[in-house]
Amino acid sequence: MSNTLIPIFAQATPDQRIACEKLAASAFRGPLSEDEYVEREEFMRSQGLAKNGGVRTWCLFSKDDPNLILATCVTFARTLLLTDRSGSRVATGFCIGSVISHPDHRGQGHASKLLHNVAEWLDGPGNAVASVLYSAKEAFYARVGWKPFPAPGVEMFASDSTLRTGSDLREHTRSIRASDINELYRKDVELLTDEILKVPNEEHPSVLTILPTNDLASYQHARAEFQGLKIRGRTPEIKGALHTSNSWISWYHDFKKGFLFIQRFRIFHKPNENAGETLATLLHCAILEAQHWKLDVMVWGIEPSLNDAVDSLRHTVPGLGSKRHTQRRETISVRWRYGEDQEHEIYPNEYYAWS
């Protein structure tokens, strides 16, 4: 009698979903207990992004034991703006996260088979023009169809003395709260879309834009609030900083990785003004928020204004250190529908799009 497992692919049932979350907890729970991780996932299903199939759990399970999960992952809905020389259009996309196989059944290709089946769903019923994932295992994901892209970033860390400096930098800012996020991101989607569409079609390379919707930002904030309460005993209330110029940044407290990630920055400046100065002021607010929670700051990207802002802060804020990463840990990888090979750039490549 053969002991060979026969794997079956499907969207997880409610019972299987719990088994999937317990398996994922073994790799991704961080300081949370297994029960807290499962509780977190239940809480996250109440968020706006999760409505109407926006978040789905997939699994590869044993035919003989449906609760034996061989591999699992989660898909998160994204709204895309695709732009090339033929024009622009809004399309459906997904981010893939929490990919893991059962430790007792590794080396049997279950994760690859799972992702192959997920790709078929994306190409068919999911109607996804493209999908993305973020991982340090980009070589594995490249083998199964997700192509990695350059993923630079800047890390900033400061001594406690920084808390007592730079008050003059903050006099032109105020804190962003949860009640501000919806309107800021609604306007940001409009502005970003207009900026991209204003470039003449003949000058357009192929650009993949994950639109920065309120659902994406709020989903991350909800996760931070849950984990803040469980890990630190309180929830982070400040979500970013707004400058008197109407420039702003928002951030995400990652208590597992020890970083305050800058989700998104929207900088307004006149032609004769230095955007780096405004960004430096806003990043200084992020540094202070990070120190309050004993976190470092991480910004994705290498825009000239970002480099100028970091250099400015290093000269004006005592004890501030920085490190530029040519390839950050969370490499973004992209798969187009049917595995087509398309040359394109990702803009903007910022943290709000991560799940």
C-alpha cells in the first residue's frame, strides 16, 4: 500500500484556513503566539481590503486528509494602472504573501505546485493582468514565474539624543491620524494617475503602477494596531506627518521586523524649491516616531529628493546614521498574465503596495 500523498489544490475552507494560518504562524508569527497569529488573521479579515474576496487563502492539501496542509499562500487584491505607448488602463492585480510549505513534506515541490495553480487562477477567474510578491527568496520565485526587479532602499537609525533636537524642523508639520488617511490617499490616487497620464504616449515606457488606495494603507495600519497591542501593550495612533506645503508621508509600524516603514510620500514643491528639504522635515518626524517605539526607519526607493533628504538630515540631526541598500530584503517580483515576458518599470515602488 502506497504512502504517497495525493495533493489537491483549492481555496481554503474555513476549517482549512485555520490549519493554513497555524502553518504560516510557524514561519511568520514573530513575537506573536500561534493563537495570537490566528486571532490576527481573523481580525484582518474584517478590514476593507478583505471584503468581496479581496483576501483569499489558498492551499495544497492531502486528498486523504483535507486538514493536512502541504503548502499555503494568500492573495491580496490590488488595483493597477498600466501605461505604455498605446495608452493607459486600470486593471486587476494581486499581491501574493505568506507562502509556506509543511516542514515535514518539504523538498517535494508542493510550494511550486501551489503557485502554479494560483497562477492558473490569476490568469483565469482572478482576471489578473499582473501579480507581485515580496521576498528575499527571489531565485525560487523566478523559477516559478515571478521575475525580480531592483529593490533599493535607505535605512535610518538614530541615538536617543535625536529626540531632543530638531524641534525647528517640526514646526511646519502636524501628525496624521487614522481619520486623515482616506482623504489623503483618495487625492493621491487622483494626482498620481494625472501625473502618469500627462506624459505623452510616445514618451511612455511600459509602467506598472499599484495605485495607493486607502484600503492598502489602512490594512497595514490595522495590522500594526493589532500587533502593537499584543507586543507593546498599546496601539500606534500617529500614521504619518503632514507639512504646511500639503506634502506628507505615511508610515507603518512593523513590530516584528523592528522598522517604521515609510508607506508613501507625496511631496509638493515649486520649481525653484528643493523637494529634499521638505522631505527631510517629514522624515525627521518619522525618526522621532520610530524612536518613540524603539524602531529604525526604512524608506524604499532611490529618488534624488530622498538621497538629498537623508544627506541633509545626517548634517542637521546629531547621532543619525543611514545605510543605503542596493537590494533590500523585500525584493519585488512580478508575473504577467500567462507568464508573458514584458519589459516595464514599476512606479512608484513604495511600501504601501506590500502585503
